[in-house]
Amino acid sequence: MAFKRTVIALLAALWYGPTVQAGEVTYHRFASEILGREYRYTLYVPDGYRETNQAYPILYLLHGSFGSERDWVERGGIERTADRMIRDGIIPPMVIVMPGSESWWIDGHNEAARSAFLEELMPYVEETWRVVPQREWRSIAGLSAGGYGTLNFVLERPDLFAAAAALSPASYHPLPPRNSSAWRHPAFLNATGDFDEALWQRRNYTVYLDDYMERDTVVPLYLSAGHRDAYNAEHHARLVREALAPHQPGLVTMEVLSGGHTWRVWRASLPSALAWMGRFLQGPVSFESLVEEQAAQEKFERNASIGP
């Protein structure tokens, strides 16, 4: 019996011991002038983040309608999935930021979520944490309304993101289905409490398509949806793929999974989404080399402004 207990203890040590890499999840906030309240976000840092002297790639991971900054941890299994995929070398070690929004990631009737994300959250996070604040190290993804936000951000600002993923994106065109929560969300309700159809059409991804198509910079995009989605997200995701495929052949892909508009589908598609984005992201770099590169770039820009 003593021998058996020893073997079990050794196996447990091998399984749960120091070789098992585990990231860390923490919860943060900062004062947002644009929102007039605290901006909350959840942070995942990979194993070794606090011991190594490296700057990491970053993923902004958006929640869905009426969700929160805790959803991807508490319901999406992001910590466990990221740990495993980093350990297996499928994705580079990365920092994952999960912001909270009371809008659909737009400047809507209730708050200027788009402006707060681009002008406050991103600069604040990238100055606070050891990440590389450059396009080649930056990605964005989201589910449902977060997929809607993801598409809007990458099509409006492809200069910011090296890769993206939209899971069951709620980018309905021309209008959301009647069972969508968009019809009752404060982001789209005007002063009389009615759904603002004109605002929806001004904020949807289709507004950005023409300008995006005229640019040389493209954002590799992963799309997914469940085959029994109650909001027909599969159909609308296919519209996105059909619109982008001629412009970026081989750099837009779509996966259809068994299921509906549920966390089961989003958890199932998360590994594929992370693997897709990981293909296009640069890995961690020495913090010293990053500082040196930034100093050299600033010196170059100063000299260029002075002229000959």
C-alpha cells in the first residue's frame, strides 16, 4: 500500500507540479472621462509574465449584449484554454484584456463606448501593462454584440489590429431580427424609448466596407456561428465573409459549429479563433529591445521633423 501511495503521489506531482503552466486573472478599473464612470476590465497574463522581462502581444476580448468584463472568465473558459494553447505552443504567450461595456461597443444613445475603447482603454492598458503597442502584436475578438464591435473596429481601424475573430457576430444587415436584444438595448433606444434604426445602420460594419476595401492593409478574420443560431448569425457571418473574401483571399475563414447562440458554441470555437489569430501575431520580445526601438523611432521622427 505504501508503494501504491508513493506512485500516486509521484503521478500527482508530475500532473499538478511546476511543469503545469498557469496564467493569472485579475480585475481592474480606471477613471474614464468619456464615460463619466469607472472603466472596468479583466486581465489575463500568461505564466511567467511577472518573472520575465518581456513585452507581450495583446488580445482584446469583447463580451456580448448585456454582458460584463467577467463573462469570458466565468463562462467562456478563457483562462484554461489560453493556458493550454500557450503551453502546447499553438499561440504565443499573450496578455488578454476583457473590457466591460454598457453599450454594443459603439457611440450609442447611452454611452460613447467606441470612443472610450479606442481613446482611453487601449492607451491606458498599453501604457500600464508590458505589451507591445504596435499593430503586429495586437488582436481583437468578441462574441455576438462583441463580434459586432470587433467587425466595426477592424474595418474602421485596420491599422490597429493584426488579426481578429468574430464569434456569432451580431452584425445583422440591414436590421437585427426582432428577437435580438438590440431592440431593447439602451445603446439603440432614442429619447422616446424607440429603437433607432438609423443609428443601427450608421454604426453597422457595412458603413466601413468601402473605405476598408480601398486600403492595402487587411485584417485576417476568423468567423464562426452555430448552425441552429436563433438570430441566424450563420447567415450574417456568411455575408461578411462573402463581402471580404475577394479583397483578402485566404485571409477570411468561417467555421460552422453544432449548436445555437450559446456559450457552448463560443467555448467550442474559442480554440480555433485563438489559433487563427496566433498565426498572425508576433511573439514576446525583450522589454529592453522594445524600449531601445521606441527611442530610436522617436529620435528618427524628431530628426525628420527638423529637416535637412
